[in-house]
Amino acid sequence: MHPTKFDHGLVLAQTLAPGIEIADDATPESLLEVLGPMGAELLVKGIEDGLFVAPLRDVSGGTETGTADSQLLQLAHAPKISPADREIDWASWTAEEILLRDRALGGRLWDGGLWARAGLDDGQWNEGKQQKHFLRATFAGPWRIAAGPAAGALGQQVGAGKPFLALDPVTGSEEVRLATVDGKAVVPASITQESGRKGQGAGLLAERLRGGGY
């Protein structure tokens, strides 16, 4: 609790509820459904018990004090999420991490080089920035993890971030998968090309992959 700042001050109450289970596929929305009622109950009880009346008792450390300055030195606030945090780092993100980040960041992961890697975008020169602009690929979830690409004739694996065609184990139809650094693959619900029609990106990639020369 702090009189003027958000997310500052003393911890006046905390739940002792045991066994709060967080699902592996949890999202901010599903966490809110579980933790929201608990937080509301804690707030109501704190008001009823007058926990905000001095002298304030910091239950996180078990001390009674009227200032939170010493506690502030121990806090590390999370940085603000920016669009750059949603850009997939194929060189280091595993298949599991891609799914985790999609859930934690609320979707809209993107890739600034997918169309160039697939030979569908040569880039457009930007005079102001003196560099080429490449079309983004924006992904919609939910994602799923699938089997990675088989090694080629020379034993070489498809590089991380490269698209390839495989058969959907449920429908038996072809689908576009994206190879990951840990030898697996991920499949988003849909792919959209920047300035293109929503959700049509997977079709463009599939057509390109079937045509060869890539």
C-alpha cells in the first residue's frame, strides 16, 4: 500500500491459500479468473480489518513501519512490454518458449524476415533510414508443437525459422510448419502478411513451397 504511487508500498495482507494450481497453458485471462476473486476477497477483508490504519504492519517481512523506502530497494519492477518483445527470435527461442510467449504476451507474435526467407519478399529500399524494409508476418494463436523437419539428403536440417510442408496428423492435409532451434516445429493458427489479407499467409507459403526453387 502506498498513498500516491501504484505498485509501491507495504504488503499489508497476503493469501495463505495452499495449492494454487497454475495450468501449463495458462494465459493472463485464465489467471485473472483464478486469482481475481482471491484478490477481491483479500481486499475486502483488509478493509474490514482496518489494515490501512497506522501503524502499518508489513506482513512480507513481519515488521511494523510507516515507510516503504527500505522495501523499495529490494523491488525489481518488470519492464514495459514493447512490440519488439513479440518478434520471434528463431535463433534462441525453443518451440515451448514460442508457445509460452504467445500466451504471456497476448498473441500477435511477428517475424520481420519470414517472407524474405521464403523468397516472397525482396524488400523495399527506404531512403530515410538507408535500409530495406521487409514485410512482416504476424501470427495468430493458439500455436501447437509438431514434429520437426526430416534431415535432407546430406543430413542437413531445415534452419530455425524456415517454413516447410508436412501432413497434419489429424486431417491428413498439408500444413505449413516453422522449424525451431530445438529440432521441433511450431504451427500457428494463422499467418498474415503485412498489407495482405488477414490469415492468407499460410496459403502463400504453401504455394511457394510446393513450387520448389526455395
